[in-house]
Amino acid sequence: MGAALIGACIALAAGIAMGSAGAKAKRARLDYARTKALVPGARRNAWVESLRGLRVAATAAAVLVALALAMNVIGQH
């Protein structure tokens, strides 16, 4: 009787552990699927923001070059 009770307790503990691990794995797969679905949008947003920053930097560089050229022309007169 004692061995059967010990076996049942071990089986119950193993069942609880396996159920918990299964639930964690299911949540992890769901989180992975959600994150994977968000990646294309995040990648697109990253490119948009990078290009926007590049455009601002190029505009600032063009203004500085034009200002330097204008100051050079003014200095020659």
C-alpha cells in the first residue's frame, strides 16, 4: 500500500511538472508567433526612420556647404 501511494505521489508531481512545462511551451510558441508577425512592420518602420534621419543629415550638410560657399564668395569681394 505504501509503495503504491509513493508511486501515485511521484506520478502526480510528474504530471503537474509536465503540465506546467507544456503550458509554458504553448505560451512561448504564441509569443514567438506574435513577435514574428510584428517583425515586418518593425523592419519597415526602422527603414523609414533611418531614411528620414539620413534625409535630415543630407539637408543639413547641403545647407552647411552652401553657407560655406556663400561665405567664401563674400570673402573674395
